[in-house]
Amino acid sequence: MSHITTILEENRTFPPPAGVRGNIASLDEYHALCARFQTEPEATWRELAEAQLRWDQPFTRVLNRERAPFFRWFEDGRLNLSVNCLDRHVEDGLGERTAIIWEGEAGEVRHISYSQLLADVCRAANALKRLGIEAGDRVIIYMPMIPEAAVAMLACSRIGAIHSVVFGAFSPQALRDRIEDTGARLVITADGGARRGGIHALKPNVDTALQQGCQTVEHVLTVRHADNPIDTDPARDIDWHTALAAESDKCEPLMVESEHPLFILYTSGSTGKPKGILHTTAGYLLWAKLTMQWSFDFQPARDIFWCTADVGWITGHTYSVYGPLACGGTTVMYEGVPTYPDAGRLWKICADHRITLFYTAPTAIRALIKAGDQWPNRHDLSSLRLLGTVGEPINPEAWIWYHTVIGKERCPIVDTWWQTETGGHMIAPLPFATPTKPGSATLPLPGIDAAVVDEHGDEVTEGGGLLVLRQPFPSMLRGIWGDDQRYIDTYWHKFDGKYYFAGDGARRDADGYFWIMGRVDDVLNVSGHRLGTMEIESALVSHPAVAEAAVVGRPDEIKGEAICAFVVLKQDADAQLADTLRQHVSQEIGAIAKPDDIRFADSLPKTRSGKIMRRLLRDIAAGREITSDTSTLEDQQVVAQLQQNRA
Ligand code: WT7
């Protein structure tokens, strides 16, 4: 479990800003909606799904529990996601409204209207069809934060293809794993992306990934974006611009069943390779849209919404692309790093585009606090009316800074707890109804039955325990791609199929507020990114010099958690070995998985039964006093050695 050290005692409760009428206007309204969900859940979901989505064929059945925990929502309805995000708004006369504002790192800006986006999506969908892509086929998207990434996602949905976006900073090896697991027929990429004034290569990584294996990939479609020279295999590679230019800007959408797979997104677990989280069409879209309206109070005619997440993560899927577009509003995409050319970049973007709703991660907030208040103070932040946070617990210092220095005490702070698996927010305040407490995600959204339970599954109404979701909800994952058993084992096994187990520890206070304590499994949260300790350990032992490795997290002021690796070598360490191993992990997974600390030892502390003593390693990593009982250790010397050898 991660413990962010905090020096600030903060027990205040912040009332919602007065005089603003939100989409959910009061706590009474919130409680009434929650009560409706409790007494007549299916009728309530039915009403919302009918009102919010455009159906080609209306559904009759709300929820099918027959194959629980494989739930099916709105299953006999048919619809198309891209129609819900594009065509319907154009038909409603909003064709000229800006759908996407894109800003590149060098400062170039593009405004893309709904009509234009629809035309681009149709061209791209036609191009995919010409390449033989059919409904149910998997398409890998490995792109920078550019509008074409959204176009590619929406084009897949238009023809029923299943996309799997791979974060652009993942290595060729990680890309290859995902291509092979999905069995993708097509990869959509770009020559490269902008990063810190330089270029970050993408297409060359695809080439490397495809050199070994990946037999299923027939074509690679490449967007020219960064002037990065690339190799082209004429039998396989196609230029995005040429392909789209040859197509019509009209494409008949394929109406799919509600449960038609929409995307697979990989996320780390406590064991084995990352798992492909599967989301389907109607339920996911419904919740993306509702949470935009509820947690962000999104009002599409007046708001400019900016979620800083990359489309490579679930946050980017739901809140950079699908949520805002489903609502017919304007979403902002920024390609570069938050501190380029200086620490004022995010605030400058907020000022330049008159952003009203801003959503980012605590790690970014903490890094920007360090840079100093002069950066935000240089920019006009008066357009902001709401500030969101996601990805990890937000420490009170960061919350208060966000609230005062960025929000000028006018903007509600919306701390949203959710996961790749839940598709959208689960626990979050309603910004103009729920009083907030720094560090608490407050209360479950209407329709979400979250609870804290003890090891036996008994509810803890006040106190600490494990976070569970007790009822199915439309946007929940439908499984792990190709591994039904792992889905059951990971999420349902712990409480005998009764509850969804999120993997987080949480505490409830006397007001029923939820305080998320962090992961209780071997999953790290580094800068809001989820990483499995086992994945990093496998990467380390795949290096010829390494005999054994154990990875744990330790508290870090900026990243939340830093990665600490304990390594047993087959040979003596030379001076460069720690760096070589860091580099190796970066190549195997991606730079985000690079260990911060590497500690060498002759062996790892284990119990008599041979289990690595992780709690002990966490204490050593954090430089804390050892609390574990080491009397059973095979070799007590190891501990002293590990405490000293920090590389
Ligand atoms: C894990 C999910 C879902 C968006 C980004 C991360 C942690 C997420 C919060 C929050 C405390 C949070 C949890 C969760 N987490 N949001 N507001 N407060 N912890 O998605 O990669 O699927 O990770 O992130 O530990 O289980 P993800």
C-alpha cells in the first residue's frame, strides 16, 4: 500500500461554490437519484440509456445476469458509437461547433469542427474497410496526442473494429506483446511525435516490433506528423494521408449490438503480463456521457474541457475523446510535455483556450507546485470553473494548492476514483452539490454501489478495509481479452463472486466519505500510472547478469511511488550495471518502468517457505525502521547488505 507522507493537517470541509446551479444541483437531488437506483435500478438505467443514447434499435432488456460475472447490458439494442459522438450533433445543427482543439508542442493550433471530424472519420473508416478490416477485427493504435488518434478510434467504432491503443512511450517489446495478444490485423501509427523539443519515434518502433512475430499484422497505416524519416515496406505500409484522400467523406455506420466490443486496453496486474481489459459499446458510452455531466458538470454549449491524459490510458479514452464528444462539446488535446518550454505551459494553454474544466493527475500538480507559483500567476486563469484530479490519492498539500493557486478558491476540486476496468468515474463529488474534503474522493456516483469491507466481505461503515463494488454497472469491463478465468480470479474470486474487488484499500469516515489508501496488491502507482512489480521483475531477470529480482514501491514526493529494485547478480557488479539494467527495463517495457533505485545483494530476504519478504523490502526501500519479524530469515545479513547497497 502506498503511503504518501503528509505534513499538512487538513480537516476542513469545503462547501460547493455558492450561486452555481450544476447539472445535479443539490445533495438532496443526489440522494434522491441514489435512492431511485436502489429501489428500481433497472428502470433507472433504462430511462438514462434511452434518453442519453441514440439507438438504431431500442433495447428491451436492461441487464442480463445469467452468466454472472459476465454481465450484459441493453443487449438486444443496436447502435453505433461514432453516430452518437458525431452524426447526431451534426444533425442537431452543431456541425460548426469545435469538437477538438489541438495544440502541438511547438504551439501550432488546430480547431476541428464536428462536420470536419465526421468527414475525417468517414474517410478513415472507408480506408480501413479497403484494407479489409471488418467488424470484430483488432486494430492497434500507436500514436502521439494528435487528432488523428481520435479519428482512428472513432473510425474503428464506425465499422465495428475493436481498437487497442498502445501508449506511445511504450517500447517495441511492449507493443509486440499487445499486438500478439490481440491478434491485430492493422497498426495505425505516426512517423513520430513531439517531445521536449525533439522527436519521439513511433513508426520505427512498429518496424522493430513487427520484425519478430506479429504474424497477424497485414498493414501499417502511418500518419506523417513529425518529419521523422521512416522506412517504408511497399507491401505492408500505407500512408494515412494518401489513403484518406482517396476515400469518400461519407461512410454508412455499422449498427452493432450494445455488447459489441469497443476496445481493449492493457493494464498491469499483480501477476504476469498486462491484461487486456475489454469494454463494450453501449454501457461504456452511456457512462462516459453521464459522468461528464455529473462529475464535471459539463455543459457543452459553454464549456471548454481539457483532460491532460494521453489517449494511451483509459482517462484519455473516456475523458479526452469519448465523453466530451458524446456530449457534443469541445475537448482539448495537447501533444507535448507539461513543462515545455517552461513550467507555465499548462496554465498558458488554460488561458489561451479559455479552458473552463481542467482535469489532471496529482503527480503533475505536485511537480508544478515545486516549479513555483510564479508560473500560474503569470497567466489569466479566470475561465476555469472546475478542477479535476485522477490516478492516485491526492495529498492535502496538492489539493489546497490546486484549490487556492489555480482555482482561486472559486473552483470545486473533483477527485475522481476509478480504474481502467470501470471505464469511468465511480467515486467523485458532484461539483456543485457535494462538500469536499481534501484527500477524499467523497461519495459514490448515483448507480454505483461502492463499499468498504473486511476480509470476509462484511461491510465496514466507518474504518478501513478493502474497496469493492457490489452491483454491476453499465461501463464495467466485460472481461480480460482471451482469458475468462483470469477475469474471474482477479476481480471476483476474493469475495466468492459476490463483489467486484478493485484491488484498493480504502477507509470510510463518519460522514461515509471514501478515502482511497492505494493498492493492496503488487501493483505500483508511479505518477498515476499503473505498473506491476512482476512485470518489472521479469524485465530485470531477462537480463543475462541478473539471477533474481524483487521490485517494490517507496514513497516519492512527486511521483507518489518510486520504483525500487532489489537485484541478485550472477556475476560481480561493475560501475555501469545499475544504469545498464535501468536501460534494459526501459527497452523491455518503456521509460515509465525504469527503476529509481537498484540495490544489489547476494540473496533476497525470504521466509523459510521461500517467499520473498516484500514488506521488509518496502521498509528498506523507504529507509524506514524494519517492522517485520526477521527471526525467520534464512540470512539476516542480507538485510544489512540491502540497506547499504543503494545504486
Ligand atoms: C488505480 C487505477 C482511472 C484513471 C487513471 C488510473 C488509483 C485512480 C484515484 C483517486 C486514489 C486513485 C487506484 C486505482 N486511483 N484514481 N482519485 N484516488 N487512487 O487508472 O491505471 O486503471 O489505475 O489508480 O489505485 O485502482 P488505472
